[in-house]
Amino acid sequence: MVDWKDGQLERKRQLKVFDATAGFPESRRQSLVDRITRHAEPYLYTAPALILIVTIMLAPLVLGLSYAFRDVHLLNPFSGGYVGLDHFRTLYDDDNFYRALRNTLWWTGASVFLQFVFGLILALLLDRPFAGRAVAQALVFLPWAVPTFLTGLNWAWLFNPVIGPLPHWLYALGLMSEPANILSNPQFAMWGPIIANVWWGIPFFAITLLAALQAIPRDLYEAAAIDGAGAIRRFTSITLPFLAPTIAITVLLRTVWISNFADLIIVMTSGGPADRTQIVASYIFTQAFRALDFGYASAIALVLLVLLLAYSMLIVMLRQVLMDRA
Amino acid sequence: MASIDIRNVRKNFGIVSVLHGVDLSIKNGEFVVLVGPSGCGKSTLLRMIAGLEEVTEGEIRIDGKRVNERAPKDRDIAMVFQSYALYPHMNVAENMSYGLRIRKAAREKITAAVSNAARKLELQPLLARRPKALSGGQRQRVAMGRAIVRQPKAFLFDEPLSNLDARLREQMRAEIKKLHRDLGATSIYVTHDQIEAMTLADRIVAMHEGVVQQVGSPLELYDRPANLFVAGFIGSPAMNFLSARYEVSGETAGARLPDGTLIALSSAYQLEEGAAVTLGIRPEHVEMSPASEGSLRATVDLIEPTGFGIILHLGLHGLPFNVFTLDRAALTAGPTVTVAFPPQHLHLFDETGKRALESSLQKGKG
């Protein structure tokens, strides 16, 4: 009987504690200001972060997007008026844009694929212990540290038959009929920036994939070896499934970056010859800073943004599926 | 099933030598436990049998055939890892059938083997789950299932129970023993837990610093430890050691403690008169008795009831000394107690730590 009573008391006491932490006032006499502050409290706490995000990320984005619906010419002081969807109508009939879109696919696809393949090979090589591995790992990272502008200049010179050795080597190998600059060859010009981009971007894949490789428990390889799996089987049934989420996310990131990445093309070919290396990003750059038509450039950028967002959603979903399986 | 022969096997990692010539022959169907503290080389030896480490010197034979140069997959053995090493992206059934699928076994044969193993290990309801959706004990079972579906020549266990909590460990220990009884497969089991070694093994191989210290049945190691290391390692709480001098006087042999007490021995030993010896006695063999000849007074430092019995931590001339007793009266033991050593339970080790040999001349009787 006594125990039961004690229990009741204990319950009552706990309830009271609960009331107090929930923050409901015992008396209803509370001023309006008090109530407003109480409700605003969580928002006030998050305000600094929200204000930062809005001013730094959202405001410029919205401003940039608004250009797409306005007539903004840098050198025309009377421009700036609202033009509705005019830019998009022009874009719809712009052959240069479609060529740039095709070039973007080619440029991005080839660059990402080659960077990934060489990066993976490099990561697998660096995953095995050998003398001087630490030094090799540091060296592999080096191209990533070279400014892209310099990378572009460097490769442009390497492809230049007057000062660079590459055309002469290609000629000696019989791959060229004369030591010419492939950057001025409409058929092959795109390969110049792609090769430079691959050289520059391999370390990113090599390092991230190496980190993922080293996170795979060694036991699994040993268990598989005992189960009877050879090297290739171990790669396909352990290494690849473990790398899949990392591969998905790195390929996604690189695809978005590279399709937005106009530096090398601007430096090496400026989109030429005859717009053969013009990608959407460099086309935006050309429209904005050569033609100074910010409105039209923003419209193209908006379309590119929508395309990349759609693509990102796809990869994020794919990654989720892979993560759930792993 | 197979016999395994290990002949003078050595292992060096660079200039560090971790196994200094191990000889061991394991009979068909035997359950052998390699036991020792961490760093004694037991896991290395197991991994060499599995083919995961190269043999620096010596020879390993499975079923009479030299396997030193064979890849793990060609040795037809199965291994259960401490971490279980389950393939996280495969479900339980796929994990268990992986080895058979690689070997391109017939589909019906795979299904039969998996469901057979699943029944033995009570895994049927879990076959479609991935390892991350399993508890530790269930993962352990899947790892065992993966080993048994292939019906290999031998099972190798590398501390398979170390990641489980105490209760589950006991349970799985019994299951492993049952499984061995049912399958009768040659098994080598590595552990640092002497209880696991005692309960599971047909034969225990006690190792220390890369050298086999003693090979024998669990009770042989318990009753007649070959040296101080085995004596101290097997048994819990651990054996007590006292330094003494060997003495023979007329018909009786004894060990003289530094304080002058003469402890009677049950037989004579092949030792010089006055040789320095170490006297060993297990805590459960010490008798608490009224003072008599050859008994010692000890101070009580600590009393640990285990429920089943009581462990008394004593101080004997300032040295720690443990007694295990079932007598609950010990719970109220005073500041000092009197202990006596039954001669038949005494172990005598010579100066080098080896078990002293009883003398063929039965000079004395304790």
C-alpha cells in the first residue's frame, strides 16, 4: 500500500518535471511580447546561418537568373529591361548552342571517362605496398596543384610544333602526315583540351579512389581468396561493389565540374577552330565577356543549370541505391 | 577431411622472427586449439596453413601433400575470421554459396548445401538478409555456414568468438563443439582464451614467443604443465608460484621456503640437493586448514565472491597468493588465514622453468 502511494507520488513528481521542461507557463498571464519572443526563438538561433546562406549563395543566384529574363548589354546603358522569354526563343533556334551542347557531351564524357579509368588504375597501383610509395602518392597529386590556366598554356605549347615536341613525336610514330598543331585541326582540336584535362584531373580520381580502396577490410580479400576467388574475381566481387558509391559520387562531381569547366578551352583554343571546341560553358563565357550580352549568357547558363540538376538528381538516386545495397 | 603436418616451420617478417621452428601433426578429424598470449605466433601459424602468409622455412602438408607453394584456394580449407569477413553486399545465402558459385557447382547442389548448412545453424529465416541486418551471433553463424557449405578438408578458426559478449561466446563455443562432433572435420582453432582452449580442444598447443611450449590434451596441460609458462597460462585464477630450495632428508623430499617452512613433496625429483626451484599450486588446490606442520599464515587482502565459489587474494610473505574455495565460510575470513599445500597437487619447476622430473628412485612418500 505504501509502495503504491510512493509510486503515485513519484509519477506526479515526474509529470511536474516534464511540464517544466516543456516550457508551458503555469500562469496564463504572459505578455504578447513574451509569447512572440518564445515563438521566434528557434528562428533567431538559426538566423545567422540563414542570413549568411541567403546573402552569399541565394542572392547572387537569383540576380544571375533574373538576367536571363532581361536585356542586359554591358556597354548599352539603356539596356536592362524585362524581355520575358525572348532569350529562350533565340536560344531555341541557336545552332551554335546545339553544337556547343554536343561538344559539351563529348568533352565531358571523354574527359570524365579517361580521368576515371586512369585514376582507378593509378589508385590500384598505389594501393599495393612498394618502396617509395609515399613519394609516389605525393607526386601523383602534383598535377592537381598546377593552376588550370598554366596547365592550358603548358599543353598548348606542347601541341605547338614550333616549340612543343608532341607533334614531332606523333609524326615520327606515323600518326600524323606532318608535324602540325592538332589544336588548329577542326577534326581533332577537341582532343587537345581533353588530354590536358585528363592529365590535370587524374589525381582527383586517384586520390579519392585510393582512400576508398584502403577502407576495404583486408579480411574480405583473404576470405574470398580462401573461398576460391582469383584476382579478377576478387576485383569484381569485392573491390567494385565497395568502390561503387565512391565512383558514383566522384563521377557525378567531376561531370558537373567538367561540363562547367571552360578554363582550358578558353586558354587553349578559345572555342576554335570554327567553334569546334566550343562547349556550353565557353559559349556562355564568349557571350558574356566577348559579346558582352549578359542577358543571353544568363539564359544559356540557366538551361545548363537545369540540365545539370536533372543529371545530379539521377546520380544521387543511383548512389542511394548503391549505398542501400552495400 | 584431412591430416595436417607442420614440419619445422619458421616465419620471419623482415629481420623479425616470429616462429622459431614449429612441429605439429594433426590427425584426421582432430580438433586442435592453438593457444597463447597475443604476439605468440599462433595466428601467423594458422594463416600460413591457410596460405595467407608465406612459409619462410619448413613444410606444411595437407593430406600428405606439400602445400607451401599452393594458393589458398587450392588448399581446400575454410577459415572463420575474428571479424567474420562477411561480404556486406551479398545476403546470407549468397555469402554462404560464394565459394561454391566460384567453383561453378551445380545449382541444385548449391541450394542443397546452403539449406543444409542453414538448417544446422538455424539460419533459414535469415537467408535473404544482408550481414548489416544481423546481430553479432548471427554473423558468426553465417561465417561458420560459409565454411561448412564447401565441405573443405579442414576448418581454420581465427579467434572466432572474440567479438562476442560473454554469454554469446559461451553459447557459440558449445555450438562449435557440437558442429565438430556432427561433422567430424579436422579443425584448427586459434584463441587467447584458455577456457575456450580447454573446453573445445582434443589437443591443445600452447605457444609462447614463437615456440610451442606444450602439446597435449586439455587435462594433461592442466595436470602436468610442462613449464612455468603453461602452468601460469592454463587455469583461472592462475597458478600460484613460490620460490624454494629442493631438499632431501632421508625418506622424504621437500621444498624449503625462504622463511624456513618445509613443504612436503609427494615424490623425489631428479634435482640436486639445494637446487633453486619454483613451487606451483593452483588456487583451487590450496587447503585452508588449522595450523599444522608445513602450513603457512597468510594475510587476507581481498575477498571476491563469484557466486559459485570465492577467490581469496592473500599476501604470503608480502607476495600475492590466490585461493579458490567453495566454502562460504571464507567470506568471513579474518585478517589472517592458514593455508596448506596437499603434496599430490604440487608442481615443481627447475631453475630454467621446466617441470622437474620425478626421480625414478622413489625415495620418499608425501
